[in-house]
Amino acid sequence: MLLIHSPPPPKFGSNPPGTGAQMQPSAPGRPWGLAPVLFLLLAALHTAAAQKNGINIYSLSVDSKVSSRFAHTVVTSRVVNRASVMQEATFQVELPKRAFITNFSIVDRSLAWLAEARHPHPGPCTESCIQVIGGVTYPGNIKEKAAAQEQYSAAVARGESAGLVKASGRKTEQFQVSVSVAPAAKVTFELVYEELLKRCLGAYELLLKVQPQQLVKHLQMDIHIFEPQGISFLETESTFMTNELADALTVSQNKTKAHIQFKPTLSQQMSPGQQDTVLDGNFIVRYDVHRTISGGSIQIESGYFVHYFAPEGLPTIPKNVIFVIDKSGSMSGRKIEQTQEALIKILDDLSPNDQFNLVSFSGEAAQWKPLLVPASAENVNQARSYAASIQTQGGTNINDAVLLAARLLDSANQKELLPEGSASLIILLTDGDPTMGETNPARIQKNVKEAIDGQYSLFCLGFGFDVSLAFLEKLALDNGGLTRRIYEDSDSTLQLQDFYQEVANPLLTVVTFEYPSNAVEEVSRDNFRLLFKGSEIVVAGKLRDQSPEVLSAKVRGQLRMQNITFQTESSVAEQENEFQNPKYIFHSFMERLWAYLTIQQLLEQMISASNAEKQALETRALNLSLHYSFVTPLTSMVVTKPEGKEWSEVAEKPVETKNKHKNFYLGGPLSRFRTAGDRRSRITAGPSGKTPSDLGRAGPQGPLNPPHPYPLMAGKSRLPDMLLGTSAAVPAGIQAPAVILMLPRQSVDRLCVDIKHSQGPMKLLSDPDQGVEVTAQYETEKARFSWIEVTFKNPQLQVRAIPEHVVVTRNRRNSAYKWKETLFSVIPGVKLTMDKAGLLLLSSPDRVTIGLLPWDGPGEGLRLLLRDTHRFSSRVGGTLGQFYQDVLWGPPATADDSKRMLRVQGLEYSATRLLKLDYQEGSPGTEISCWSVEL
């Protein structure tokens, strides 16, 4: 017996840190093995086992249909044991926390072990979800958790093994089960799950982790997207894609549909000179839909409707925000440093129309100013200084800190200092449970709810794993906000900034949805406190039997100075016709979307409901879960093996606790089964180390991907060992210059630039015709760049490089990438690639190619590279850009032919022929003779 279930609310799991190619038009015995998985926020295809141990995946397919944001994913894996002895395989699947499993089956030629829930209407499976495979039927079913517990408790008491769902990443949970595979046995695994994609910072995101760890003869991923509103943009990103693998990826798109297919051949998967695969990393698809300022889009299918609301063009409402910062002793070190870095950046992002204040707390709470102050330049600068001076010490008094923030807003409200129609927010950051003042969580929640009294929204950020997220979650939901885990990692600062960006721009307050009572019933939540820019409100419901031919809706909300009503309507017949293409649509998806959304909202409401209300909410959520075959925190999925074969496994979602990272699965054996000689083989879907990928590196001049003197090999850098620092030491004392400029069509084709005088940020390059600007901060004492920033106007994109990592910002979303981790990202207008040597290239067919490199040779630091510089326009300027204007070189000096003068834009520079290290091909660099100037 196999049981899959989730913990009861409100203890939702939260995991510790786990750790695109160019778009183009469409161009017999006991079984077991694996089912790798795709999921639509985070998906993984991973196999830790190995063909050398006999377990071979000969076919792996992932088919995901995204119909109007609702994703239905089917993962099918076929495996065979080619060894002459029994082998063990671990079936391991990573799922997004918000996804619901709806079906899971394991099949061989003569048996069928099946897990699914029964429901009396067509859904992801038919015939009441009973499947007959190989002539034998072994039905499973969804049960209430308590009833399912009785069924497997006896098996557990007999000492039989238990498989668990463990933490595997920030957004995922990992289901796993270990089984034995008989010689020559072939097994097929199929997993089905569903999820409603959530819009965040202006995009929906589909993220896959691809890690088969062996060559797969038939490997294919298909993602079909259908959005009746029209797809406004679609972009891809990968951390494993090579130039060869890019040929296996096709992206086709029309107004409302997109198809992404990845189908690599065995030779494309193969690492050079080995039988290993190069597929190891993330594959991401991001997209959004067209929107107007109207009341949104109402879509109808099979008697159900969904209403998406995210109007464009609304002005941002001024906000009154109080940042409540934990400065207790446990926040010392990197936590408080990252908090200060993020807070300073957030303060800079405040609008002049905003008001703000700061509260810091340990054993006691203290305010920065007696009242909220406008976000003027002077006040922001003072607040930055205050934030930078915060010192950590003492305990944690959350109660007094939040009550102080509420009193500050109350005082401003009573004195009529809060602008009419503004939104008031309290943002709490803490890394621990209360230890001083009021420490009872229930009383703190009661005190805060009474103090806020529905007037303000409270958002809670839990830093690390020493704080109860369940406590913070109820605290926030009681007061119209939400909770987010901040993971202790190198990107904690970015996590804080990204969260703030989600709530930084309120557009509407008090948003309500109204539908004709004679037209709809069983409508999901229809009132919301706030709508933020880049997000989306979703309401779904059922049409009545005698509903009108046209469904109308009104959405009411408050702008800053006025009430506003949006009206929209939708023809039932026309909408039904929209969803007829089976290639993109799965049957009755709108009904399942409604059920999914309703269950999620009921589970959320249970967190802040009274005991009397909670029982009614739980009963309804349970009934819907059972009816629609969803594995939720209230249900379990049971699989029963044939009689006479004693075996059982237990799988349950991790319960949110402190120090959750102690449950993190590190890859050890999980089952009592052994192979002959105790040899082990794992077929999994989960995190692992990355395999090097080659993204190519352009030469100093010429086309974007010119012929290279060294063979291009997937999985390795194309640079020879001597250029990667494994040999060929360079003479001592020779340094790499700050910048090497390639100067096409000039008498001197290469110029080395050293920066000796720098104060503050420098504008290195600016070309308005190219729509690109490069700025940087140069540390003259250390002779290196502390940061380099590249900004594109179209598309709006910013890339900021610091010694630790690269941060790519698009649509207010920050993505951090560590140096020397491969990246292949295609955004309309720009391609970003990074190879294992750390060279990041930003390229476009009609733009100058800009490279950034973390140079670790002599004169270490960040370095800038420029390719295709003949594409600069005549208007290029800046400290370095000036050398791409008309440069006049004087003849070598008579007394010393190693010196000469050059004149550019009326300025004269002395150039000297010196030996330098060329950093452009990676450490340790090659010795060159170069004309050098000092700036």
C-alpha cells in the first residue's frame, strides 16, 4: 500500500534553500523504476542512478497543457532493468507546494498499481478513474486523512518501510518511494497534477529542473499554452542549454497559443568523450497576457466561469508604510547586514507621495520618528543612515513592536495626516519567535488584530527557520496581508527587495466583484482588500442552469480620490467555442480550476477562522477534495498492491516546523529493499549538482558566434586548459588592464585602459541609438571594479555584476546567478549566456555584444568585454565610449617609439606600449603587447 497525503492546515510546509534558447517558429516480474516530473512553478526531471547499475530510462515525456493559467501536467517515464539481478530504484518527484496530485500509477505488463481518486464525471481520467492495464485492475482512491491513516498504520506497525515527502527547495516538496526491480522488468510510471499559475510582478512562470543523469533514447517535453486574452510576451531561460541543445528547442507562438518543445537526440544529450548527459539544470518559461483598463476577462467552459482582473493603466495609490525590523541578538552577522542592504534599497524606491517610518525592536520597540514622514530625499537619506546604524542585541518582543506600528498609523489617522484614499501597510521582519514581553502566540495574534481593526494590512517576513511560519501566517491573514519565508542565502537581500516590489504599488483598495444572482452560484471569494501592480485577482464560479446568454460583471474599487466601477460582459456561446481545441485544452478544466481555487481559499480561511467556523470550512474543502480527486492537506491517496504481496509506503507532506532544514533530503538510501550484493541504484527527480555546459564564447571581433580555433564540446568550456588556468603560468608583475577595447577600422586595433582617477559611479558607455548604457564603480586603491551595471531601454532590462554574483532585473523582478553557472536566456531583443568560465555575454543581432567576467588572475576583479563594436552609433559616448568616435593617433615619439599621443573629442592622451594580460579568454590570461592609456 502507498499513501500520499498532506498535513492539516494551518501548518503549510515551507522548505529550506535547495540548493531558453533563441525563439524560432515551429519548425515480466516485479516492477519498479522512476517517474521524473515537471511542474509549473518548479519542476524537476532528475535521475540519480545509473544506467551502469542496470536501471535504464528508455522513454521520458512531459506533457503540460496550460489553459487560461490552469496547468494540467502528465509525466510519463518508462524504465527497464537491464541487469541480471534485482535492482533497487527510488521513485522521487518534486512538486510545487500549491499543486494538487490527481493521479499516480505504476504499471508493468501484467500488473497495475494505481493511485487516483474517484469522481463521477470526466476529469483527468475516465471510467470513474478505474484503469485496467495488462488485464488486471488495482484501483486506488482518495480518502479523508483519518480514514486513510487507519489503512496504512497496521502496515507501518509491522515494520514495513515508509517513504516521506521531504523538503527539496524553496517552492517544492519531494515525494519519494523505493522499490525493487526484477531483471528484464519494464515499468511505466505516470504522474498527473494540476495547479493555477499565479501572476507575480507581471508574469506567470513555468520552471523545470531537468536532471535525468543518464542518456534517454526518447526524451521529449511539450508545453502547450492557450490564453484567450492573447499572449503579450513569452521568454525562455535555461542553465544547461548549449549551442547544440538549442537546436532541440523550438518555440512557436501566435496571438493566443504557444508551443514549446524540447526534444534532444542522444548525441545532443551526450557529454563529449563520455556516456553521461549534459542535461542538468533549470528550464524556465515566462509569459503574460494582453490586458486593458476594463473589468478584466471572463472566460467560460462547460458551465463554469473564471474572471481574471488586472486592469492596465491605473495610477499607483500613495502608501503609508511602517517597516518593523527585528534587531535581536539572533539577527547579528549576515542577517542584519542583508536586511540593512535591502532596507536601504527599498527606501530609495519609495515614491515622493509615500509616507513612512521605521520601528526597530529587540526586548523593547523604538520608533525612528514620532510621526510618519514624507518620502522626501532628505528624509530618505536620514532613514538610510538610521538603517545602517542598527545594532543587534537582546530578545524578541514582536507584540510591542507591531502594536507600536499600529499606534503610529492610528495617530496619523486621527491627526488627518494620512492622504485620502491612501493604503497603509505594516511590514514586519523577524527571525525568531517572541521571547520577551507577551510571548503567547495566540494572545499576540489577538492583540494585533484588535489594534489594527481592519484598517491596515500586515505583511510578515520570517527570516530563516527559527521562526514559526504558521504563527506569522495567521498574524498576517488576520490582518489582510500575507507571509513569506526569507531564506538565509547569498540572495537574501534580493528576496527582501522582491517581496517589497510585490506590495510597493497598490492600485485599488476594497475590491468587490458582483454578478447577477440569477446567473451564477457557488462563487469563490469575491472581495479583496488590495490589488497590487503586477498581480491578478481571480474569481471563479458556476453558471446556473437557466443563466442568460451573456454573463455580466461589475468590479468596484477605490482609487486615491474616488470610487470606480469596472463593467465587463462575456457571451457564453462564444466563450464555450474558444475552448474546443483538444491539443491545448483538457476536458472540464474550468470546473477543476474552480474547485482548485475554492479549496485553496477555504484552506487559507481556516487559518484565521474561529473554531466554529473552521469546522464548516474544513468540511467543504474536504468534500471538494474528495469529489475532484485532489490530494490536499485534508486527504490522502491510497494505493493497494495485489493480495499476497506485503508492502507499504507512507508519503506525507512536511509539516511546517522550526529548523525545518534538518529534514532536508541529502540523497541517502530510503528503503529497506536491497539489490544483490547491496548495490544500489536510484532513479529520482530532485536536486543535485550541476553539469558543466558550454554556451560558447565570441572571439575578440567578428560575428556573435565566430569559428573558434578549439573544437566546441558540449559540457565543457571551449577554452583550452592553458586558458582556464590549469597550466601556462604568466610572468610575474604583468597585470590585466581595467578594460581592453577592440577598435575596429582604426590604425590601432586594441587599446588597454587603466583607470587611475575615479570618484563615484562612472558612465563607461552610453549609446542612445543602441539603447544601452554601462555604468560602474571603480576602486582605484584595489585597481578593480566593485560593480558594473548594464541597462537596456528596449527591452527594459538591467544586469548588475558584483564579485559574488550577477543580478538580472526585468519587470521589477530580480534573478541572481552565481558566476560560472551556465545560463542561456532569450528575452525578446536580448540573449544572455554565461559559460562555466564565468563569461556573461549580452547579445543581439543588431547590437554591440557586452561581456562581463569575474577575472581571478593578476589584477583580479570584474572585467568588461566589448564585441561587435562596429555597431556603435555615431552618438556613442562615455569614459570608454569616446574611443569609438574619431580617434587621431600621432606617430611614435622620436626618442621612444613605445610612446605616442592620441586625440579624441578635443582631449589628448599619452599612450605607452606595454606588456599586459589579455583577460578576455579567461584566467590566467595571455601576454600581449598593447598600447595603454591612463584615465
